[in-house]
Amino acid sequence: MPQQRIQKIYRVCLWLFATVLWFSVFPSCRSASEEEGFISDSPEMIQLPSGLWVSKYEITQAQWLKVMGENPSYFQGKNLPVESVTYLQAQEFCKKLSEKENRLGAMQYHLPTEIEWEYACRGGTNTAFYTGIMIVAPSEEKYVDSAANKAGWYKLNGDEHTHRVGLKAPNQYGLYDMHGNVSEYVLTDSTRKIVSKGGSWYEYADGCQVHSRNVMEYRDRANQFSHFTGFRVVQSAR
């Protein structure tokens, strides 16, 4: 075999080896970084057309830990939504975060009202999910609803635990996980009931629609919490 041909085959083999090495090693490094992701340890706020500022993600465990000093969550992970916190603890987080960042007046953090939450969730749409209509009856439990599956983690795709925030499709305002993952506390004046919105990994699709609400009796304000309830924060000019 001519020497030139041997050298050509050698160069081709070397190129193929280098190509295989690149795509087998370096993409995996990038994917790991992307999978881990970066979520700020302070809430990233998005201003909606109404002027309302809403946290882009549900409050994460890293954000909670930075403000409150301990992490009570059942499912542990810095970029997982915080859960196993009470309604009063969520309000205390808002107060401490406002103090920490010197937020005054209307720009203090607080829980959204139910009206504010639904406005933020819809993202300008009028469907059950901001990703579309629910096309499966609630009784058809084995069928994964496409709109719910695109928007969030719920009973049929959540594998019975919370997930890293921001993995599902955002709404038109750029907000993530408004449907599913963890149900979110909303501000209420009632001394007898606690309301949360959006559904969670624990519920079927019909419980994660924009108009769905979880209502709990306000039996023990200091100790009432669940592994599927968290929250996000807002700021509004009131």
C-alpha cells in the first residue's frame, strides 16, 4: 500500500477518533451544567403588563434557606421549590426578604391575591392551562393531558415528587410552573381558610387548571403544611 494512502487513512482515523471523543465527553459536561442550571438565590422578578411584579419561579429551597436559615422541605434540592412550609411562614419569608433587600412601601414582597395569581397564571390566555385547553375528562386518569404535561408536573408525569423549577414551558409572561409542581399559597383575609392555587405533583390535571383552588380549614396556623404546597412572591403598586 502506498505510503501516502497509509498516511491519509491514518489522518482520517485520527479525525474520527477526535470527533467521537469530543461528542462523547464535552456535550455530556455541557448537559450536566444545563441540567443543574442556575437559579438566583434571590427571586427573579418579571413585570407584567398590569404593572404587577411576579417571581419568575416558585420560591426555591436555596432562596428560602438564604432568608430563613433552615430548609424544612421533604424533597431536598437547592433548585427544587420549597414546600412543607406553613401559610404564616410564607408570609414571614416575604417580610424578612423585604427587610433584607430594603424594600419599602408597595415594593415589599408579599403573597399574591387570588386575582393577582390568576392574572399572572393566564398570561393573556383564557384557557384552562396557558398551554391550551384540557382535552381529557378528569375520570380518564391514565391518559396524560397534553396541555397539563407541557405546563407542569402533576399526578401522571411527576413521579410523586417535586421537580427543579423552570423545566416546563413558561407562559406568555415568562412565568414557570404556574400549573403543577407545588400548589401556591395566595393571600386571603379569611381567618378560617387557607387557599392555594395551581395544583401540584400530587393532583390530576383537572386540579391544576387556572381556576382550580385548594381550600384547607385554618385549624392550626402555626403547623399546617404539606409536601405539595409552596409559593411565589409578588410586588405591586398598591
